[in-house]
Amino acid sequence: MGLEFAFIGGIMSKLQPSAQSSASSDSTSPQLWWQKGIIYQIYPRSFADSNEDGVGDLNGIIRHLDYLQWLGVDALWLSPVYPSPMADFGYDISNYTDIDPLFGTLADFDKLVKEARARNLHLVMDFVPNHTSDQHPWFKESRSSRDSPRRDWYLWKDAKPDGSPPNNWLSMFGGSAWEWDEKTGQYYYHGFLKEQPDLNWRNPEVVKAMSDVLRFWLERGVDGFRVDVLWHIIKDDQWRDNPPNPSFDPATEPNYNSLEPVYSTDRPEVHEITMELRRVIESYGPDKFVIGEVYLPLEKLMAYYGPKADGAHMPYNFLLALIDWQSSTIMQAVGQYEALLPEGAWPNWVLGNHDKPRIASRIKPHQVRGAQLLLLTLRGTPTMYYGDELGMHDEAIAPTQVQDPFEKREPGKGNGRDPERTPMRWNQEPGAGFTSSETPWLPIGDNIEVNVASEKDDPDSILNMVQQLIAIRRKYPVLQSGSYDALPASPPVIAFTRTLQSESLHIVINLGDSVTLYPMGRVQAKCIFSTDSARDLDLVLMNELALAPGEGVILTIEGEPAD
């Protein structure tokens, strides 16, 4: 969902200076597939349209599984494809155990699982436990009467004596989080749109019902779940007002940021719920896993791994999607994250997703290739967002083309998520190979040269570079399992090592606008990969490394030169 808003900007301000290196011991036990692998996020509405209605669907995804196999990723994460009125484009679910006709059928889903398996691709579903649609039968029954057996499945409260909402909690999408229901004379809570009422996770019947949802999809062959807004699902049982945010800027920030959501999010009881979700998922096999969407400062994020590494297998780490793209900031963030990881915790990294501006729109053009190198060589599981392997940018969305309810409710603050959700570019034909419809759900955009067909034919394209980099990651176990250590480096250079037993690789990335010399000391090195196709990989490097603007390399150290 659209959750990484300005209030998250406090993450980096909470980071403390960290040591120049932080390392973990080499893994001595076999890794699970999701620890070694690469997750590829697909926003189904925008990936491939098979039936000419301008909206992507499951059969469109099936048609492009060969591309994903060629690219080298290991898993597909699908944003929601459940039946939905689409008030928030699938994050308002009216039936957790079916497929929306817009995307296909359960038979199409089963075919997707089968065809993915045939290509050694795993499938990860989006699980949205915090809220349903107001059109879900559960909520309709809950709303029918105060005596409804499902009344307590949602969060209903009396008005204050003056008729105002029970407390000051705000919706992430603007305005009060409380909606008055005239028929039953109470307010219900919705942390997002009023069409998305929050479930009551303190009710054991809700826990059981949602656990059964997980079982339904696990039995159809799903390999894991990304849990939407995990840190939201339990609320304060005393319903206390949230305190004001003293640093709130109403000119640039969404109204939600005016309060600090200390009572409406990140309550202590959420960790028991997370552990219960994991128990259900792991009952279907040790290689099943759960990812938690959690936008919190690092110290709080780490708690979602659980007290004994028994919570979320991976609470999503959004640092690289949020911080300034400066070498010192990146190195500090990586070091702090590594240093804070609890024992037994597995790291992960992302550059962006369906809620954040694309990496190619956030940083300078010559830095984009190095960003992909960073994502795919840091310790932990990387998640790629569809189209980033092409260098896709955010696309301009005219006011008449806006789809995102967040932008519609608070226009002009830059909160809209449509620009990063535009259709995948498959070729240069009209509709970009995404659709033959004249009216795709979002505009294709102008950069038609950024597409799969053109870039596959160009040996110097970012797509071929990413595909080669993924192949390097597969070839060298040290990039999947090795420890991380920062190397001394001055801006604008990022430098670190990955080490597994006797094998060590050095990764060096120049974020600068000009050629930069990186001193290597008295060693001989061999470059096994460069983001710059002009580099001669047969050349033995000595003493110092000259990096082109934006260039990143992977080096093996051959030893000290002979005198």
C-alpha cells in the first residue's frame, strides 16, 4: 500500500554513526531458496494484458514467464489479485479466496503456479490482513446490527458525548480514520480509505479466519506471503489519542503526518500475531516464508524478526528506497542495518516498489547501473521491482489520468503512486506490447526506447547488464551466502567485501560525476564484472582503480605484485 510517506523521513535521522565494517559469520547450514534467490515484484495491473481491456492479468504474466526465467530471478511476488471493488486497486479485498475476474480465474492462477514451477520460479502472494473491503461479506454482516455475530470482527466504537469520533486517529489517506454508521449509531475505524475497514485482530475468530486464508493459498502451491502493513494490524486497547508531531510540515506532508501514530500502529501485541502467521505458513514446509511490510526506524524494525528469530522471516528493509543517494549515507545505512540485525536474522534489500518513485527517477542517470549492482551484491535477499531492470522512469500523470485515491484525496503534495505503476514496456509497438487496447489503465509514457525487445538486442543495455549480473550472483556462492565488510572509501565511492571461507570479492562503486581513483593498496586484482561495458576485463589491476562516472565493479584479489 501507499505507506512510505514523509513521516518515514525520520528513519535516517535516527541512525547513529556506525563502524566502518560489520560482518556476520559465514553460513554453516544450507540456505533456503528465498535466502539465495531474487524476488521480482509484479504489479499485475501493469505487467501484461492478455484480453485487450487495458489492464494486466494472470494470463499476461504467464505469457512472460520465459522472460523472467531468462532474467534469472527466483520468485514472483504478485500484488493483490483477489476480488475487489478496486477503491485502492486490490488492497480493498471482498473475497480472500478467489481471483478477481479482472485478472482471471482460480484456474488461471493454478496454471500460473504450474507454469512457474516448470521454470523453477516460486510464487509469493500479497496478504492483506489489516483490513477488508466494506463490500466483504464479513463487514456487511458486522455492519448489519450491533448484535451481529461478526460485530466484533471490526473496530466499532461509540461517539464521544459531543458526537465526535472516539479519538484523534487519522487515516493514512487523509482525514479522520473514523467513519460514522448511521444505521447502527457507531463509528468504525479505517486506517486507510473508509472503504477499507480494519479487522479486529484481538478477536480469535478473526485470527482463525485469516489463518484459513493462508492455508487456502498454501494448498494451491504458494511459496510465501508478503504481509501488507504488518505494523498496523493491532491497535491500542485503550484507544488513546496520538500525540502531535512537532516537525510536521503541512505544505509538503500528508495530513497523516501531523500526529505520531504511537497508539494506532506498532503495538507490542503485533509480534505474537506475526509469530502465529509464521507458524501457520511454516506448517506447510520449512522453505515457506513470510515477508513483513514494516516502515519503522531500524531499532523498531528489527523487533519484527521476533524474540528468537521466530517472527517475520524478512521484515522489509526500505533504506535504499528512502535515503539520499550519497556514498557516505549509503555506507552508514548499510553498516547500521548489519550491526543491528539480531542473531539468526536474514537481511534483505529493495530499491523501490509500487508505492515509491522508481530508482531511475530518484538518482542521476549515470548512477542507475551502480544501484542495481549494489542491490544484487549486498548481503541478503534482493527484491526487484518490475521494469527497474530496464531503467524505467516514473511517468508524468495528467490530472485527468490520475487513478490513485491518495493523490485524489490530497492532490499536489507528490503523494500519488501512479507514476511508478505505469505499464511494463515489452516493445516499441503501440501499447508497448503491454496491451492492444487504446486506453491502458495508466498511460504508457514517452520513453518508448526503454523496453525489453530493444534492450535485449543491445549488448550494452541495462537489461543485459542486470541479466549478466544475476548470472554472476548465481555463479559465485559468496554473493549469496558470504559475510559483509565495509572497506575504507572516500566519497563518492562505495566499497565493501563479500567473503565466504577462502573466497572474497570486492565491490566498488563510483557515484560521482567524473572519473574517480580508488586506492587498492599493494594488491593485484582482476575485474570479473563491470557496469561499464568499455572496461577490459582481462586487464590485471594494480595499486589503484580508475572508475568511470557511475561505474561499479566486482573484483577478485589475485595477491600482492612481485617486487
